Amino acid sequence: MQKSTGQPSELLPVLEQIEREKGIAKEEILHLIEQGLVSAFRKHTGRNQRVEASINRDTGELSAWIIKTVVEHPNNPQNEITMAEAKALGLEGTAPAADVRVPIKTDDFGRIASQTAKQVIIQRMRETERERIFGEFKGREGQLLNGVVSRVIDRTIIVDLDHAEALLPVRDQIPGQRYHPGDRIRVLLLNVSKTSKGPRLIVSRTHQDLIRRLFEQEIPEVGERVVEIKQIVREPGSRAKVAVLSHNLKVDPVGACVGVKGSRVRPIIAELGGERIDLITYSDDPARYIANALSPAKTLNVTLNNEAKSSEVSVGDDMLSLTIGKAGQNVRMAARLTGWHIDIKSESQRREAVEAKTSATRDVLTALPGVGPKLAENLSLAGYASLERIAAASVENLTGIQGVGQKTAEKLIAAAREGLKADEKPDEETKDHGREEKTGE
């Protein structure tokens, strides 16, 4: 015989409404309520009993039982019952060692059932909402989102994204910008993860892709991929360099991004709190790309060292400070953008360096017998600007230089080799002296 607890029949219409509005199956909630009732009853009575609970799917009526085993002499009245007691209760299947279902008659069970149903429904709705938020935003990582500043907790800004909240940590806030509750804000969704308290959304205002998404949203050519953003470097709140490339010969990538009198780029700068943006034309030619990356400065020459991936850039004397930038910012960001080490020299510095190198070469060469300034210049232009190069040369190599005959070539090679030996002697003498001192010890 089942004992009804008088559970209100309004439960089923409520579950049907939740199923329609929230997409949570009624049968799933009923099953969870039944499981919750068993746990709640055990907790309420403080007993480790076998309990079953069932909700009528048609009426919403709740029934519950304690499962007991029929024995001749009960040792555990909570889980065992005599055959006489089972028959007195009118229970079916009262054979020895059989399990019988004893109806729960406690007056408190109706209240327990009501509280449990409420808790289960609230918990399941909360879990469903969390799963929905996670599923919706996990696929939007890297996207630009519009939000409203909700509140500030320990300098971390809570951003309301309509039906979810995201965290804007201090490290992802643009330096110098202040935010107040109610301020509208655009952020880049960086990461979505699951936690015990629900989905955790992290957004950023300092990530370089924020600029990428703003360009895609504000500039049609970028959004349509006619103009491609190849690379972005930022010092948030201060300056950014954006390298762009056009896939249509008729479209100027920089002009398309700037717009008439800056009309296109200006809203992006305003969104970033006045962060300056240098638009750079991307090039596969490293020298040209480096020159463009140093914009707005104008370069005179770029010399590359491919092995070291370094470059030497010469600029006019009046361009030196602009090329380097305040606290080295311009050249530092250009190096990050291109991936090349960049050494800046003004034209006068470059000229002085060349003159110093030429003078040193001339002094070395004119020290050789029979070599005057003119011959030294000819040797240098031919690539023989050091004793090592001359010592390693053949007579035939040198006689091809204007002013050098066979005898002169022979004398030059011999003198160069003698000079190299003389340079090595001090080192050998130092080593010998060191050996003598060690022996003396």
C-alpha cells in the first residue's frame, strides 16, 4: 500500500512551463527531485535507511517508502521487520528474507518534499544557465563584445555582457583610462573557462587583437579582407603600429584605413582613449618593411645582415630623434613589428664611421713598403683592405689592381705576412712569460 504525502498537483504545470521556457526536460527534473527526496529524508532522520520516492507523472502525487528485509528476529529495526509486523501493515511479499516497502508516514515529509523540489528546480535551472552561457561564449573567444561597466571590485572591473558577467583584470585595462558603473565599453573576449561557481569570462582592452577587431568592424575593406592586417604591436594607452597589406592593386591599404582626413581611424583612436596608431604598409622586402615600420620618420638607407637578422638604418640628422622616438619607443616598436634588430645612425654619424674606417684602413695599408695613398685606395676598393686579405691573396690576384706589378705584389704579400707574424709575437711572448713564472713557482 502506497502512502500519498499530498504533494500539490501544481508541480507538473510548473515543470512543463520550465521545459518550454528553459529547455529543461520535465522528466529530468522529476527524476532529480526523486533523488533529492531520498537524500533529504535520510538527512532529516539521521538514519542510514534504504528509501525510495516516486512522483506520479500524471497527477504529480508523491509517494515514498523505506525498504526493509523480513527476518524472524530483527537486529536492526531501521532496516529489518518481522513477518508479523509486515502482515499487520498489509504489505505484500512477506516471505522470509524478502524486501518489503514500508510507507513513510512522517508528517514532516510533505515539507521536506516541497523544499527539495524547490532546491532541485533552482539548482538545475542554475546549472542549465551556466552551461548555456559557457556554450554561447566559449565559441566567441577572440571576438569583440559590447558591454556595460557593472561595478569595480579590487580594481577588477565587472563588465555586464547582457546576460553574463565578465572580468576585466587590471593587467588588461588601458593605463590611464578610468571606468565608472554605467559606462559603455568594448572588450575582447580572451578566455572562457568552467569553475565551481560557473563560467569564468576574461576580457581585455590591451590585447593587440582588440585593434584588429575594431578595424574589421569600422573599416569595410578590412572586414571584407580586401585589406589584410599582417601584424600589430602595441604599448597600450600610448602607441600602436599596424602593418597592412592590400590584395587589390587599386586599393591603398593605409589610405583605406585612415579615411578622408582620418575619418575612419579616428573612432578607433577615440575608443582606445587616444592611443596613437601608426599605419604601416607591409612588404616582403625586409629593408623596405623596416623603413616603413619606422614611420613617421624618413630613412635614407637600410643595410641588412641576414645571418644576424640585424639592420643598420641611416637617417638625416634632423630625423634622428623622430626615428628613435621618445625613450626609444619608435625604434623599439619597429623592431618588434618586423622581427629585426635595428641600429639607427644619423647621416653625419654614418659618414664619420665610414671616414674612421677608411682612415684606419689607409693607415694599415700605407704602412706596407711602397704603398702610398693612391695605391692604398685602389687596394681597398678591390677588397684588400686588411693585412689578412693581402696575405691570403695570390700574385695573380694583386696584379689585376691598377698600380700593382708582379714584384710589387710579391713584396706586398710578403710584408703583409710578416706584419701578421709580428702581431702574433707579443701574444706568444706573453704566454712564454706566463709559463716561465709558473715554472719558477
